[in-house]
Amino acid sequence: MKRLVLLLFLFCTIAWAHTFHGAAMAPNTLKGWVVASDTWGYVLHTPDGGLTWINQSFSTWRHFYDVFFLNEQKGWIGTDQGYVFYSLNGGQNWYPQGQGIAYFAYRILFINDSCGWAACSDAVIGRTVCGNDTTHNWQTWQQIVLPDPPFTYDMVAFNGVTSFDSLTCWLCGGKYPEYYPWPPETLYTKGQGYIVKLTNGGQNWQLLLRDTIYDFFDIKFHDTLNGFIVGGNDRTMSANVMRTFNGGNTWQNVIIPSQAKYLRSVKFVGNHAWAVGHSGTIIHSNNSGNSWQIQTSNVNTTLYDVDFADTLHGLIAGDSYVLYTYNSGNTWNIANVGIEEESPMLNAIHPMLEVYPNPAKRLTAIRFSLPAESKVSLQLYDISGRLVKTLVNESKKSGIYNVPLNTEMLSAGVYFLSLETKEKRIIERVVVVK
């Protein structure tokens, strides 16, 4: 009987373990945040560097991929469907921004509370010069789409971005292999490595490196000349670190410990640097990235993101684990983040709207929820405001509804989906590609 109870406990614990995909610490404080990519709206906050945690989750159908805090009050979250959420009070409240920038917004970076960049999928970059907007304005974020060729939208996923102003940024790209059961095949098994420089606010671009061996998942520059990139080989799972001394025009490999695996994130604070990745890999440098040593994580899972508030205090977000340190990573502790018993979406108090996939090629699914019975109007408009199609116009009981939308007869471009109930109106951007 005791063995059965233990097995049930372990099953429940594993079943509810989250994929923590983003971590952030407010500079020079003990305040930090982690977000999850497998649960709607899951945000946790620590006021003391990882020892204790407060749930700041909120109702949304978005899965979260990155979180960035400029200071202890102002932060942003990057999500699927290209949404960005903004908080001006330390995560107590979150405001939606940037509808439909791209399929995913993987990495968020802000220079100040107005100027920000988002590294996205589909060869898309997000840029804003009004990142403190709380009005849910469609114009808050600019969508920059790189041309095909050389950037095929379904082959290029930008995972890292670094910048010092609103005009210039460097991006890196990489794709983890994807398995499709029928017909059985695995895509993206060769390197999908891209390094790109944007100038003039994204109007001009330069492909600095296209690599067919490595994927690149994060990029950091000390200044406009000196930078690092991390990634790996998805066939051998070996890790890779490269550096540049001339603004990214040329890159050279950096020697790292042989046991390091496929790296996903890198963080620099002063002369210190940390990079994390697969199989619990943590590597550390105390001389500005010239040499690296292994740190012990005590976990054997993928670590997706690392951030430090100063040279001592850091957080790591990983698959099923959050790690924290008070001593530069000489000791990493497993955080007690608890078990989420119920998705916040199940208790949503407002109507919600989601479109997937978006961008859409042929058929996309529209899902909306109603917390109470209401008259519902679901309509599609083109970019000029002309009504294209009415999908729903009737009273419905509380619940979650799915509505298919065939986009084959629609021209490529941007459309807007409007969900109107007696309580509120929600607008969702839909991108149709051919």
C-alpha cells in the first residue's frame, strides 16, 4: 500500500512538472521571475532570489517562452501567437501588446522602457519604440519580415537578440529537430544556424553567417564589436560557442568543456558569463568568455534560460526545474516552486480568443471561451476594415468553443478577427500566407 501511494505521488508530481522556458532577474535585486511554455499564463515570482515563490499567473491562452525585466517594476513576456505582455508593477498586472507579431516570440530584450526587440519564428523580428503602452494598441509593435530568399519563413526561427538602441540589432537562429509520425520523417536535422544584423530600425539587413552544422539559440554583445553566440549540433548534441571581434562580420570557435551539451542561453554580467543547455549543462567563465568551466546543476534535463541580477545571484529555467544560486553558480539549488493544480484558464473570468496556427496557410482553428452565457459575434475583417466573413452570430452558453476557418479562398495578408460578447470585445490579428 505504501508503495502504491508513493507511485501515485511520483506520478502526480511528474504529471504536473512544468517546462520553465524563460527566466529573468531585475538587475541588482533579489527579485526574479520564471514562465512556463506548457501551461496557459503561468508566471512565478521570487522576492528573495529563488528561495520562495509567488504565483503571478493570469488568464490567457498563451504559452510563455521568455520573460525580461528592465528593473524590479517593468517587465515583458514573449508568447506564442506573437503576443507580448507588459507589466509596470513587478508582475502584479499584465497588459497585452503586439498581437500576431509571429508564430512565436522566443526572446525579448529592452534597452529602456520604450525601446525593445523580439526574436521570433517565421523569419520575423518585432520592434517597438513604445514598449510601455498599456492600451492594447495594434501599432505598439512593428513586424519586420525578412525576405525569402534567403530567409524561408518556415525554416528560420530567431531565438536570440542583442542590441544597444532602437536602430541596430543582431539576431541568431536555430531549429530543434521536429518529428512527424505520418509520413514518418524528422525535419530540421541539419544546422539551421543564422546570424543577422539589422540596421536603420530594421529597414536594412545583412546575413552575417549561415551555418548548416550548428543551430544558434542565443547571442550577446558587450559592445558594437565584441559578441558571443551559443548553440550546438542537433545530431551529436555537442555544444558550440563562437565569438566575434568585429561586429559579427567574422566568427571563431571558443574552446569549451567537452561534456557540455547543446546550449540554449547565455548571460554576461561584467567579466562573468554563464551558458546553459541540454542534459543539465551549465558552463561558466570568469574572464569575459575567454575560457569556460563546467558547473554542477544536479539535474539531467534541458535548461532553457539563464539570467543574473549581479555576479552572485542567478536563476535558470528548465524542463521540470528552476535553479537558483547565491554564489555565482558555485552551488546551484533546486527551487521549491510547488505544483500547479489547475490552469488559470479553467477559471477565466473574461472571454478569451485564440487562433492556431497563425500565420495560416489553409486551415486554422479559432478557439474562444465564454465565462457566462452571452450573445456572441465572431467576424473576420480585412486590413481596410471591410467585413469578410461572419463565423458566429448567436447566443451561446458558457464554455470553450472551436470554430474552423478555411483560408484557401482568402488573399495573403493581414486580417482581424473580432469576438464581441455582452461583456467585451476582443480583436485578434490573423496572418494568411500562401
